[in-house]
Amino acid sequence: MKKYHHSFQNLGQIASKATSLLETSQKRRSVRDFSTEPVDQQIIENLILTAATAPSGANMQPWTFCAVSDPVIKQKIREAAEKEEKEGYQNRMNEEWLKDLEPFETNWQKPFLEDAPWLIIVFKQSYGQKSDGGKKQHYYVNESVGIACGLLINAIHQCGLVTLTHTPSPMNFLSQVLNRPSNEKPFLLLPVGYPAENAMVPEIPKKTKDELIVWY
């Protein structure tokens, strides 16, 4: 154990930062129209390292972040994702689901998987590997990886880039395309880059504070 070093601030400074954070975060939107303008690899690395500061069960850090910029691999991912998405839109989704998606004007075609300069695919590790080849137990895997993904999404927005949470179902093809080991399962795919000049986002509301906060 070691002493925790904290930079103490007065209440006014904390309140100001909290307000600023809220105002910036309220501008975050899921973007589906990406510019092909490149993003430096060091930026992506720092974003992933920020996500990896997340807490995890027994500090097992049960995640792997695969950062893809190779156009050939991105094309393979798009082809496989669109195959699953097309099947979903045509046969798997019920009428209510499709109706709920109408405000987003989405379909099975996912050009952002090639347009975005980077794809970050987050894998959850069901278990770890011991030095002797045995399995190392991991704890609260979904919760831990979910927290890391939240930090990653926020970091992407705070640094001035955009992303979209993409979860084609099923996602097993990502394990195959990226040749991941059997203890890793795909959790979330995030295209990362700049928004296209003509990028459009749906007009959708967020819940009000009275709808989402219960004070005791």
C-alpha cells in the first residue's frame, strides 16, 4: 500500500469544474458519419491508457483493446458486421425494435467501419492465463470492462474526437478476424475519428434530472 496523493481544491473550484464537465459532456453525441482524416496513433494510445485506469475486480484488469487502422482488416470487419446486421434487420429484430430505431435512421449498412481512421475493439477476458498455463480467475468482468468503456467514450469526446458504440450481434466474427485467444470475447466496437463535414445526428432527448435522480 502507498499513501494517496490528492491535490486539494476549494469548494468553488470543484463546483466550477463540475459545471464545466457537465456542459462539455452534454455536447457528446454518437456520430455515424466520419471523416477519413487520419488521427495520430499516440492519441489513440493515450485514450486507451486512460480507459485502462478504470477500477476492476481484484485489479485483474480483464480487458484487451485492439486498435485497428489497417484498411484491409477494417474492410473485413465491415463485411462481417454488415452480414450480421442485415440478418438482424431482416429477420432478428421485431417490429417494436425496428420502430424504436426509426429516429436514428439506421440500417444494416455500416460505412463508418471503413471511414473512421481507427476502430477500437474492446475484448473482455473471461479468465487470465497463469505462467504455468493454467486459468487465472477474473471477477466482475462485465462490470469492469463496462466501466473502462465508459471512461474511453468520455476520453474520446473530451479530447475533441467522436465515436459510436457499435455492437453487431453476434460479434464472434471479431475474434476470428483479429485472431484473439479463446479467453477473450468481443464486448464493444468503437469507431474513432473526426466527424464528417456533413455529419448528422438525430434529435433525441435525454432524461431530465427529475426522471433519473432520486435523492435520499
